[in-house]
Amino acid sequence: MRKMYDIFCHTMEQYGDRFAAAHNAEELKQNQNEGKISAFLTIENGSLIDGKMDKIREIYDLGVRLVTLTWNDDNCLGHCHSQKPEEMSRGLTGFGKEAVRYMQELGILVDVSHLSDGGFRDVAEASRRSGVPFVASHSNCRALAPATRNLTDAMIRELAECGGVAGLNLEPTFLNEDETDKVSRIERICDHAMHLIDRGGIECVGLGTDFDGISGEFEISDCTKLPLLFDALRKRGLSEDAVEQIAYQNTARVIRDGMR
């Protein structure tokens, strides 16, 4: 993690005319005013916390403002998604529940993508108590694609009620009903966006892409092609304001409400 942090800092230096680190909504706005892209430092897989609360403070002091609690294995915080119902029902560890409360107090967003269903419920309960939103940074709808990485309709409603956002994932396995279909199509991404809107409202939809961790054939292969998605959403009947919410505003709101 330290090596990756050094790369982050070096990149911010090397491209300082175009990029700047950000830790909250105020810095996001400041960078925007200066014509710079904001880079938020995040961690996917909280295993490096290693059961120590002071590690959370340490990563916060380094500038981390979002933690995806698990990846594809269990860790000190909780249990990951699984094909086995008994595994999916298991939630956060005792330490994980304390860690989530501490992250929310500090201003680190909690991310439930990759987490078990039981873990999702534990985070949602913590969010209701604290009033701080959480996110599913790169997860789609399980009603449309059965991957266990996706959200059920009940989860979408809970996420929305807590003020959170689900980031649309472009991975074919998380888009298509047939898991052997390895093509990521714009129209299928729109299907998931419209389902999220139908179950949770326009405020709960954002962009997750997962560009650094997916494989297959892609109609949207990089960020320069995202306008194709926005055009397709307009053709589905979404207003310009609604497209803006998905593209930027919903995520900016969660940054404002959850990061410090």
C-alpha cells in the first residue's frame, strides 16, 4: 500500500497541471474552479487494516476517503459475496462493525461492493444510525444479472433510503443474464440504470465502470466513450438533469455528505 501511495503522490506531482488530490467536497470544488481533475484516494479490500483501529486513522491521515470493505475473500472486517447462501448470510465481524462506525465518524466512505448480503445489512444499519450514506461503488442489479456481486431490489431500496449510490459496472458478467455472454453492451447498461431508478430513484445511480478490473468485449472501452451511454440514456427518456445526476451530481452529493 505504501508503494502504491508513493506512485499516487508522484503522479499528482508529475501531472499537477491537470490533476490534484481531493479529500472532501470543498477540495473537489476548488480543483474544479482551477480546471483540474480531482483524484480521491481509495482502498479496495480492507484486509490491510489487519484488525487494528489505529490503521484506520493511519490511512485516513494518508488521505484515503473510501474503503471497499472486502474483495473476493473474507477479512478482519467481514465476509465477501459467495455462491453459498450460508456464506452470503454472514455479516461483518465484531471488529468490522466498530471499524465502520469509526470510518463514518472520521469521514471515510464505506463501500459494500464485494461484501456479503449479511455484511450489506450490517452497513445499512450502521448508516441509518449515523445518518452517513454508504456506497456500492461498482455493483449492478441482481434481478437482471444473477452475479452475487450485484444488489437485490431490497438492497437497492435500502441503499437509496440511506442516501447512497450504486456505481454502474461495465463487466459483462454483472450486466448479462447469461453469465457466459462476455459482451458489455450500452443498452444493457441502460437496463441496469433504469432498474436502479425504478427501485431506488434517480438519486441512487452513479458510474462505477470498474475499468481496471474487467474483461470481455466493450462498447464502452474507456472513459472517452461514456458520452455514448449518456446519449443512450437520453433516448430512454431521461432528462438532461437526470443524466447529469448519474454522470456526476449523485456522487458529488455522497462525497459532500460522507467525506471529511
